Amino acid sequence: MSLKKASLIIVLVLLIDQVSKIYIKTHFILGDYVEVFSWFKILFIENEGAAWGTKISDIIPFISDEAGKLFLTIFRLVAICGIGYWLYDSVKKNATPTLVIAISLIFAGALGNIIDSVFYGLIFNDSYGQVATLFPQDPYGSLFHGRVVDMLHFPMIDTVWPEWMPVVGGKTFRFFEPVFNIADAAISIGVGVLLVFNKKAFPKK
């Protein structure tokens, strides 16, 4: 598979990811949602940390939120360089299309979230109690301190545990709880392809 085709995959994923994020950011107030189906909602939240909303400051208490955010963004930039080299090297070595497609999806997803982390603090104002503006006079952050926009929510099961059950009785149970975006989906699909089609991605010579 050629680098040109891999680049096309990356551009398409990035385009869909960024258009969806910019639309949500400029049309929704933080916390707003639209119920598409009972099991699928468009729910606008912002993620200031890593996967599942985890912050570096939650793991290392003596690091401030701002320092942790900067560290995470720099780590993402280093990681994307490594993934980019992996993609280039795989194409150069005539790797299988399965491997190239998977890496392309992972690269596109990682880059999509990096764009949020690096630039969104500069090009948007806050979404708290208002719809954000693109390129405002008073942006909410600075370079490397943007928040990742998430909006895809699939609460396929939303119920309450029976009262008679020990420990969890009476508590809310929701599956699937996380809210994510197109970039996250691309990364998950890419990793899933590598796991499920491992033998096709890495054939024995």
C-alpha cells in the first residue's frame, strides 16, 4: 500500500474529526445533548486529560493541572512522531495493507486529538454557559493548553441495579459510559485491527 493512499485515509479521518468538533464547539453549550436514539446521544463534553479523562495531576499529586496538561501534550507530540515514523517505515518496507491501514487510523486519531490539545485553547473561547466562538478576542487558553472535544455517547443500557443486590443495589448502571470523538474511534479501530487481524498485519515470512 502506498504512502499516498495512507495519507488519504489520514486526511479523511482528520477532516471528519475536526469538522465534527468545530461544529459541536460552535453550536453546543458544554453539557448540551441531542438524543438521536435511546442508545445514542450527541453529548458535548471537554476532556482536559488523557484517556477516560484522567489527568496527570491525578496520578502525580505534586504536579499542577497546567503543568500536567503541558506534559501530556508534549508526550502526545513525541508519540505522534514515533507513529509517523512507524507508518513511513512500514510503507517503505512494503508492509501488508492491513498494517498500513491500522497505523494510518492510529496516526490520524492521535493527530486529531493533538490538534485540540495544541490549538483549541487559542482559537476558541469557553463553552461554559455559552456557545463558543471561533477565533475570539478572548480565547480560553494558550498554546499547548487546549481541551479535547468529545461528543459521541452510547448509553446502550441505562438502568438501576435491583435493591436486593449487595454492594451495587440501587446504584445506576450504564453501558457504555465513556463519551468519545471520531479521533478516539479511529485509534480504537486501528488497535482493534492489529489485535483481531494480527496474522494478516504481521505475516510470517
